[in-house]
Amino acid sequence: MRVFFSAFGRTAFDYRFAYFILISHSALMSGLVWYFDAKPHFRTATTYLSWSFTALFNIAIFNMLWIVFRLFREGHEHPTAALKQKMAYLLLRNDRLAHATHSTLIFLALIVVFGSVKSTIPAITPFVWDETLIRLDRVIFAGVDPYVVTSAIFGNAYGITYLNFVYNLWLAIFIISMIWAPWIGNHTLRLRYMLTALLTWFVGGNVMALCFSSAGPCFIYLLNGDQTFVPLMDMLKGIDAETGTAWALFAQNVLWTSYSVEEGAISGISAMPSMHVAEAVVLACVAWQFGGIRRWLGVAFAATIFIGSIQLGWHYASDGILGGSLALMFWKSSAVLAAWSLDRPEMTAEAA
């Protein structure tokens, strides 16, 4: 235990920028919530947190069982002693457990802050940007609504089923990535992912979501009677009635109900920018570092999430474009921040 606390304190300097971003995020959002006398729905944050803890526990147990299985397969005479030795090597080598603890604490705190603030966005600033974003999309797509373009390929039962599956998979991949990332052996890559995620969810998920408060295509008719996306929603309802695979409709109904009655385990409506696309791009940037098939799977995943955000009625195309651009910008800047973070004075002195 003494070894862990020593390593935890020693590695804290590496996370100074990450903690600074997290504290700034928390302070700014708390100030806004207090100033506007908004009432965050903490149940949303605690639900996300519960899912994360469940995934963390299950992955830890699975990993432990896998190590035990390998030890038995290798024929160790004393598997318990071998397991202790193996775990000590994995956890303490290169201060891995200390780094993972810092990273995990920061990620969990980010979930609480973002989840709590997201549900208060309409209370702080009403949905007023939808009409502007509809016009912007038409400028980008030469006068055509983007869903008309994506529907040419994905506007059928097979396309909708595929997009729904990948779009729903996003949450599981995101949670797993936050559990996996703290254990990356490459300190620079881990910090880059963490810093990029912190900045993207802070600036994009909360600050810009407040500045460009919008509900999104699937909610615009319910919000103000705008019929722009009625054909898209009718198509989704028709495919769901036929195949039962337009699962986005269920999630949208849950969110709208939570918004309408101001309660529910999952609440919070916000279109601009698309954090689904932003996080998918961040994950693609991480996957790109590993090369091979993984980098192209990451690109394919991000592209599918972007198309799905449009075709399933969640977002305007401009939401995804801005979200992805933010992720790329912060990924680039995170290289500098990570280099500064890991440039410890004591390490320089030892090297000399």
C-alpha cells in the first residue's frame, strides 16, 4: 500500500493539466447552474456512473479469470503464488496502477460533471438554434436536407438496422474505452486520449452545447411544429413497424418524455455539436496510432456514427462536422500538452 501511495503522489504531476481542465469544467458549469438557478438531474450522472462501475467490475473479473486460466494452462505448481506475482508485475511495473487510478478518477468525475450539466441545458438556454442549423445544412448540401442524401443508400430496412446497431454500440465502446485507456502502457498515448476527451466533452459537450442550444431533427416537430423531418421520422417509424429494428425511436421517446416531465434515469437533449461523432473521432485517432486494420476500423466506426447521426434523426450534419473538427483539433493540441505533462523536472535531472 505504501508503494502505491508513493507512486500515486509521484505520478500526480503528470496529470496536472488533466486535473486543471476537470476543475475548470466543474467550476464553470457549477457557476452557470448556480447563476441561472437551474436544477441538474443528478440521476442521469449517477446512471452513467453505475454503468461505468458495472463495466469496470466485469472487465476486472474477466481479466482476472483469464490470467488464472493462462496460469493453469502453463502448468504452474503454485497458481496462487504465481497469480500474486503476475498481478504485482502488471500493477506496479512502471507505476501502472498509480497512472490507472488517476486516469479512472478523472474519467469518472468527467461523467458526473457532463451528465449533470447536460440535463440542465434547456433550463439555462432555450432551444433556439435549430432553424439556423437546418439552413446551414442546406447551404453545405447545396439546398438539400442531408438525410435525403444519406437515405439514398441507408434509407431502407438493412441500412437502418446496421446504423442502429453501430450507433447503439457506441455507448458500450465509449465506456469500455474509458476503462481500457487508463491501463495503456504508453503514457503519452493514454494522456493524449484523456486530455482530448476532457477538452472535447468540456468545450463541445457543455460550453458549445449551451452556446448553440438545439434539440435536433427528431425533436424539432414536437418542439415547435417544424415539419422538415417528418418524412424522415415517418420512414423510421415505418421500418420499425416492419422490422422492429429502428431502436433510435425508443431512445428518442425516452429522452423526450424525460425532458417533458423533467425526470427520468436518462435525460438531457442537445444536438449541437454531436458528441457521438466527436468521441468516435477521438477513438479513431487513438486506433490510428496502432496501425493496421485497427486504424481503418476506427475510421469506419467514426464515419458510420456520422452517417447514423443524420439518418436516425439525432443530429444535423453540421453537428457532426463541428464535433469531429473539435475532436481533431484537441487531438492535435493534446500532443503538446502530453509532452509538457510528462516532462518531469526530476526525470530530466535523473537522465542527466
